[in-house]
Amino acid sequence: MKELRDKIDAIDRQLLKLLDERMEAAGAIGRYKEAHNLPMYDPVRENAKIEALGELTAPEKRPYMERIMAKIMEQCRTFEEERAEAAVPRYGLLGRKLGHSYSPQIHRALGGYDFGLFEKEPEEIEEYMGSDEFDGLCVTIPYKRDVMKYCREISRVAEAANSVNTIVRRPDGSLYGDNTDYFGFRYMVESEGFPIEGAKCIVLGSGGVSGTVKKALEDMGAASVTIISRSGSDNYENIGKHHDADIVVNATPVGMYPNTGVSPVDITEFTRCKGAIDLIYNPPRTKFILDAQRVGIPACGGMKMLVAQAAKGCALFTGKETSNAEIDRLTCKTEAEQGNIVLIGMPGAGKTSIGRELASLMGRSFLDLDEMIEAETGRAPSVIIEADGENAFREIETRILDKALTGGVVLACGGGVVTREENRDIIRANSIVVYVKRELEQLATGDRPLSKRMGVEALYEERGPVYEAWSDIRMDNTGITETAEKIAAMVGFAERDSL
């Protein structure tokens, strides 16, 4: 009975987390409908959706499921209506495409105020900037230069960088523009210890943030800073003359979610490089970063810059300063919350059982890669390997792995996921990777054809070093609950709860 109740409790926690996400999405839809004068209630769509969802369950359960879905939709609709009636946030992010921004949760954590996402097309900017609909704005692609003309005064840093990313409405109604990207970039570079003084630096991209990066690098003592653009005198066609650069900064959106797996340059060609810095924060590890790390170049993504510039923006909005320790804690918190936790290790090491417990403990969704493969193909991995060969199975595994890591999940992988190098980048782009270890004599080998064919010792000799190289955390399996709790503590779950 206790085991069944524990299982139900775990399912309930996952359900509540998913329902909370659904209600947040419903609230956003409500605000969109309100802004565009659309009706809140669409009975035709809701009835069709309830009917379609009902078909996904067993016939004897269908009437109950349809009633549950109808109730969920009713409550979400009420939430839509109430959120739409609430006041529009006075602070927010201005940009063109903002669907995957982390800024609202970061600003709420920093200042406790409601922070909106204000998506505007270029032709809407003039009217919006002339309105009184906001008290403070953060500004992102592609408007960091466009908004400058609406500011009565801008800071010296913003003027030097030719870019404004933060706007504050003063008591007299005028707008003041500043550049907190400058502070955020310097904070990230200095805290990560990149050697800038006397360095030859190049900045990839000539957009609104590149001038800010150039100004910051110069102020930190760089010997030279060259901006690489598509059509300028220093461009991607002749970038070879800069392969002796000490520092390479990616200030382009190349490699940003959802268009991951690409890089603006081959960082491995920069033979003297002492630092690869990517301003992209989603995913935390772009191909640019992963390629650099693979050849031993110190590298970092842009999450710390994002949090630090938000902290400076919060100070402009509210007067509340944020300590360096708080910036670092919030950076870790945001990365952990938005990222996945991926368990790798030998077949039979207990990854699935530990993963389920870990997901329950952290209120996350749990996925098992082998179970996903069986659900999609209708065949167990062992059957596919025996019938079609290991290579055919690995192709399927990589394809499904790429779809599984959408963010915020716990994923248990099959033992052989590390046999394909391309899986490494998929896993490490937006995940904390945990190597679950177990004594070889304790590994289960039933229904595991490769363990039986090669022997556990030979399989471990081949894969053990790869598990070590791919992982961020190594954890001995000392029991399902105990191990899950240790992993949760190591990824910062206990600390995040107190923030």
C-alpha cells in the first residue's frame, strides 16, 4: 500500500507541475486575446480538443478523462480571464521574438516585481515608445539601437557602445537609456578569469551588442578588438588572418535555440585562443562552446551575463542592488531549472529507478530513452539490436534523444548512448550529466544483449572512460532514494528551494 501511495504522490507532484505550466500558458494566451480583442471562450475548439484527447485513453476510462479535461479547461479559462483583467506589467522585455526568454523569472527573483514580455514588430515601435504603457524596459534584438532616439538622455556607456538595452521612465515622463550589457559582460569575463589585458580579441557579429562588447574589452585593456561582420573589411571570408586571436566572442545568434548544433566559426582553427565566450544563454553550451571545450579552450556561455545585466537593470528600476554572490547563485539556479538532468552509465546501473526517484523529488518530468524508443518503434531495444543490428538501433536512439531534451526533464539513457560522439553535444548542450556508477558484479545483465555478448568487464573497459569524460557529476549507486537525494543536492536543488 505504501509503495502505491508513494507512486500516486509522485504522479500528483508531476501533474501539479504540468498543470501549473498549462495555467501560465493559458494566462499568456488570455493576455494576447485581450490585447487583440479576441474572444476568451472558443467552445468549438475546446469540445473538439476534449474529444480528441479522450481518444488517447482506454474506452472504459474515456468518460472520466473527458470530464477531467473539461474541468481543467474551465479552470484555465477562468485563469485566462482573470489574468487578462489584471494590470499589464509596468516592467518588461521589449523585442521581436521573446518566446524562450528567461528574463521574467530572473527579474521576479531579483526585484519581486511582475515582468512582462512585450513583443513588437518594427512598425509598432514608434507608437509604443511614445506611450505611457511602461515604467522600465529591458531591450533586446533587434531594437537596441532603434530605441536610442526616443531617450532624452543616455548614459556615457550607452553612447560609447551605441546601444541601449535598459530604459527607465523618469518622474517627468522622459526616458533615460542605459547599457547594462556592459556591466553584465564585464562581470562574466572578469569572474570567469579570461585574460583580456594585452590580448588580441575578435567579436563575431556587428549587431546591437557588439559595440558594447568592444567597449568593454577595450576598457579591460585588450590590445586590439576587431569586429567580424558579413560584409565589412574584416569578414568571415578573410577571418583566417585573425586565427591568432587570443579571445573570440560570439555576439551573433548563430547556435541559439531552437537552431542549435551550428557555430559561426570553427573555433579549433584559432590555435592561440585562450578564451571562447558566447553571449547566447539558451542553450548554455552552444556548439561554439562545446567545440572549444573539446580542444581545451576555456569557454563559457552567456547565462551569467544575462543575470548580471538584469541585476543592474533591477537596480535602475527599483534602487535595489544585488550582491555578486546573489548573481552567482541566481545564475546557477536559472541554469539548473531550465536545463535537464541526464543519467548515463553502464547497463543495469540503476539509472531508470534513480531517475524516477530524482524526478519525483525535484518535481520534474521523467523520461527513459529506451522506453521512448520502444513506444515509438513498437519494439524493445534488445529486439531491435538482435534483429537489425546495433548501428540501426543507435540511429534511432540519436533521433529520439534529440527530441527528448526539451528542458527541465530527468532523462535516463541506455548504456550505449555514449558510443556515438554526436550524442555528446546533444546531451551536454542543455543538461547536467550524471554518471551513475555501480560495482560490476552488481550490474543486471538480463535482456541486455551487448552485456551478454561482450561481457560486463569488456563493455566497461570500452565505455567507462567515456562516461567519465561526458559527465559533470559522478555518483555511486548506494540505493535508489539515497542516490537520488545526493544528486539533487549536487545540482543545487536544496539551495534553489531557499532562494
